Amino acid sequence: MTSVKPKSKRVLYWDTVQPGLVLQVEPTGHKTYKLYYRFERRPRWFHIADARAVGLKAAREVAHKKSEEVIGGEDIQATKLAAGRVGTFAEVAERYREEFASRCSA
């Protein structure tokens, strides 16, 4: 799948082995593996990895595992986004305590 050449527009190549697995090829030549799934009737895309970093076999394994999580009732993209925000909120809370809360208690 990674030997495909870029076109003038973004092209999606659907894997014939693992349902939902897609190789997205940008006009620049950048290639990424994504998983397409539906959650609560809404189409969703989950970024797996850059195709230079992960091979097709590994991408299929990740897609299979993530598909099982979706079948189990999890919106994997929403979970990924929420996990990315956890550290950020904790950092903001700590900064608030250091900069503002200490002034109020003085």
C-alpha cells in the first residue's frame, strides 16, 4: 500500500483485508494510515500513524484492535482527544494555583 504514487488531489486507498483501514495519500506524497468507523451513526476518522513509521501489518493490527473497541461501545477518536486534554488542564490548574490562588490567600 505504501508504494502508491501521489496524485493532484488527496486519494484514499481502502484496505481489502481489514475493514475501515485506509491509506491516505496527499498530493505532497505524505501518507498516513487512518481508520474509518461510525459511532452513533456519525462517520469518524481515527489517525493510526504515518505510513513511514508503521508498516501495513502493524497498521492492520492497530485497526483491528481499535475496531474491537468501537464494537465495545467506545468512540476511540473522542477518547483520544480527551486524553490529549488531560495534561493540559492539569497544567493550567497548577499555573492558576501558583499565580492567582497564592495571591488570594495572602
